[in-house]
Amino acid sequence: MTAVADDAAPRRTRPATGTRAISAGILAVILIAWEIAGQAQYVNPFFFSWPSAILQASWKLIANGALAQNLVVTAYAYLVGVFAAIIVGSALGLAMGWWKTFGDIIDPYVVFFSAMPRIALFPILLMVFGISDLSRIIIVFIGVVFPIIFNAYIGAKQTPRLLIDAARVFGYGTNQLFMNVVFPAALPYLIAGVRTGVTLGMIMVVVAEFFGGSSGLGQNIAQSAQLYKTPELYAWLLFTSLLAVVLVKGADRFERWAMRWA
Amino acid sequence: MSQSPSSRRLVVKDLYKTFTTSNGVLPVIDNISFEVSPGEVVTIVGASGSGKTTLLRMIAGLETPDRGSLTLNGHAIIEPGPERAMIFQHFGLMPWLSVLQNVVFGLKTLSISPAEKLERAHEAIGRVGLKGFEDFHPKHLSGGMQQRVGIARALAVRPSVLLCDEPFAAVDAMTRLLMQTDLLGIVTEQHATALLVTHDIEEALYLGDRVLVFSSRPARLIEEIPVRIPKPRKPEIRTSSEFQALRAKVWRLLQEHTK
């Protein structure tokens, strides 16, 4: 008997230290060039500012508590919307994949709403719910829920016949079959949907905040731009981007943890 | 072969099965009857696509016959049950479960304590030679080892009859020879009752106490051939003149009845 037969190659190889250094080098060159060009006014500082001014503005926003205050507002709408979308989307998608008739009935609607540019719904949602946490939550929810439904649906539908047969032979009833076979078989698809949702949710919440309100990361980006507070504008952009990176990396980690058997 | 009351047997009687396709009704199983006694290993050999697997699936309770009856230990077979366990050609392991969890998976619906489930799983894993691989996931095992997990999962249930659907068709030739001998050893040692479907004539003769030769679609039972080579059997018996004569006979029957 051979030992481990086809041992899988490590799924993710870290980039070599050299490549990392090159990445950092390029960034440094860009930042220095920007700094010089900004301070010497080779570029219009009204539009572009420069790194040290942006850093200063960032620090001020951190120190005076503005970042924390606005982060809470954005995070609230984001988390509630994304979480609700994951729960509702997973449940609906899995149900569609599991009960074929139900799936066939709902499928055209999912296709329609997935294809629709959902940002187009924002004016109606704002009309109905006003500028409020609720409207922002609903916007995030609508933005995120469809890819999750779609993935859960495909995931449940593609459960290999063989695995279902195997479970049935060993006496699994409908509920046990769903919990022990269909759900875990759909999990890779579901998680891919959640990953998409995490990124999409960030876009949705920022765009929702553009439309109005008095706080939140997106609202501060919009306000800074209107008032030509360029360093602050870039500072808010930086915070938003860093938050998005943290969320995507977190989702990556979660995916690798949940999929460690694959 | 020991005689036993028919209540302890697997009885297949006047079985018919058709599939409805876009091209009309396709007969798959045509009037098949046979019995399997406790402790007996019966092998079914026939061309690929001859309906052998369908027969096994009906006995497992995954499909229902159009006509005829299936009884095990005096009870009609209408759905899957723990007195029948199946070994699948393509293993049917849950890729997200470890070796141990996959074996326990087969015991899920039995009303025994979790401790006993674990104990049985470990015992079965040991029996198929996978001790030390309990925490491996199927992906990290060779095809042969995956099928050993499939065998352990079925053995752990302690079924009245072990249903084997082309169990070694998906593993390489070398491993196949080793595993045939191993399965024969396990089945003989456990006095297990098994019904094994294959398209490999040598496998059918090597493992079976009796070989049922099936015609190609629709499957009919052409002939029943007792294999009077005593057990335990060693791989060398395959070269004996007795074995070769049986092989030639089965081959001739299959050629005559395969379209």
C-alpha cells in the first residue's frame, strides 16, 4: 500500500521576499514622486493633494475621533445588511437547489434581479424609506443578497448524485440528507458567494451614503469633495480602502479555514 | 454451501425493470430470479451497461422494480436499510469528512451510542488496513485507499448483505489485484454475505462462491456457475487449469449473449 498518494501541492505559495520588496519599492517611488509633484504644485493640489498632507489629515481624523464615529455608522449598515443577506440568501438559494420545482419557479426572478443594475433601485428605496439607517441597510442587503442566492442555488443543485445515493443507502432521511450532504456540498459555492458579498457590500454602503445623511465613510468622502477638503477626501478614501482590504483578507481567511479539506 | 432456511436469505424473484427514455421504454432487467444464502459470496458478471448495477441499486432500495419481489431475511425490500450496505464503484466518500468521519457517516442512522459508533469505525478502519490514516481527507488518499474507506464504511454497519458495485473498476490494475485478495480475506473471515457486480470475469471467479452470468441489456440470467475452489484462495489459483477452464466457459457464455 502506498502512503499518501498524490499529496496536493500547497494551494497558496507566498510571493518571494524579492517580489514583495519590488512591490514596496514601486509604492515608495510613486509616493515620493507624488509628494514632490504635489508640494511643487506640478499637479493641481486642489485635486491631488500630496501624501504628507493626506497623512496629516488622516492622523487628525483619527485623533479627534471622527474616524471611529463614522466607522461605527458605516459598519452598522454594512454588517446588518451583509449578515441579513447571507442568512436570507443562503436559505433561499439552498431551498431553490433542494426543491427543484421551487427553484424552477423562483429562478427567472433571480436571473432578472441579478442582471438588473441594482443601483437603479436606490432612488425608489430612498423615496420609500427616506435617508435613514434602514434605507442604507436595505441597499446593502439588495446589493449583496443576489450573488449569495445564486451561489447557494448552484451549490445545492450540483450536489453529486453519488453522494446523495451513498447517504440514502446508509438510511439518511430528507432532513439528514440536507444537513449532512447537500449543505456541506454547497458550502464551497456559498462561501464564494459570501466573499463576493463582502466586497460588494462595501461598494453598496459607500454609494448609499453618497445619497445623503450626515455621517459614514461614504458621506464624508462626498462632503470633503464638495468642500474641496482634498487631503481629507483622500484620508477618507484611504480609510475606506483599508477597511475593504481587511474585510477581503478576513473573508479569504475564513474561506481557507472552512475549505481546509479541499 | 450450508443450507439455511429461506427466511435468512436474500431472495430475488421474477424481477423486471424498465427505464423510460426519450426513445421509448427500455427493458433493463428481464425476469431475474436467484438467491443468496448467509455467508455466501455471489458474483454477477456481465457486459458493461447490462443492468447489473440497476439490480444492485434495487436491492439497496435506491430504485424500485417494475415487477417481481425482493426479500431479505423474510422482509420485503422497499427502501434502504442498515441490513444492506453498499460499496460504490466511485467510492461515494464525502470529501469534506476525514476517513474516520466518513466511516462514522455510515453509522449515523443506527441506534447505537456514539462511543460504539467510534469503536466500530476504528475496528473497520483497522480491518481494511488504514490505521494511522483516520484524520486524512479523501483527497489525500489514492483511489485504492479511498475504496478501502468505502469498504470500511460498509463493514462497520455489519450488514446482512454487502452489496459491491464494480468495487475495483476505478482503481489501477496492481491495486485491484491486492484489494481483491484483501476483500476476499475480510469477507471470508467475517463469514459475510456479499453480492458483487463486475464486468471482470477473473474477479467474478476469484471472489465468488457462485458466479451468475448475465446477458447484455436487457439483463437475463444465462447461467449460474459454482466455483468449487476452496477458500481461502490465493492469487496463484488464477493460473490453475480449473480456474482457466471456468474463465473460458464464462467468456464463451458472455460472447454468445452479448449484442
